[in-house]
Amino acid sequence: MKEKNQATFSQLLFATYPDRVYEDKIEMGRLAAKGYKIYEVSQARQHLEPARSVIDLHIEKLTDDYRRMSNYEIVSLQLKTF
């Protein structure tokens, strides 16, 4: 079998695959008890900050302490902000 590149064994698991069972509701009580914030999907946008249309990545606009920063730290902060 190995020389002919055939499977060593094969077994039919299902004649027809069963339909998938979908759960309509997910239990969120345990997550809320652990301190996670739970929001309704329809109200999710009101908990997010609005998207910015302009992002200024000049280092002097991002921090006042840029003179003590290395180039690597400056680029890292700009990438993190972006």
C-alpha cells in the first residue's frame, strides 16, 4: 500500500453528516462575574471612541518628552499611535 501511495486504511464515519446544532444564546454570566464588560451588539458603537479622520504622527504632537527619546522609541510610539 505504501509503495502505491495509497492510504493504509479508510473508514467511513458517517453515511450522511448530521446537521450542525446552533446554540442561540451564549452564557455571559461567568464572563461578567470575572470582571469583563458585556455590551449589547446593537449598542457597541456608543462605547467606542469615534474614528479619527486625521492622524498627526509628528513626535512633538504625541509627547512632550520626545527630546530624551531614542529614534527607536520615537518610531515605536508613532507606530503604536497609528
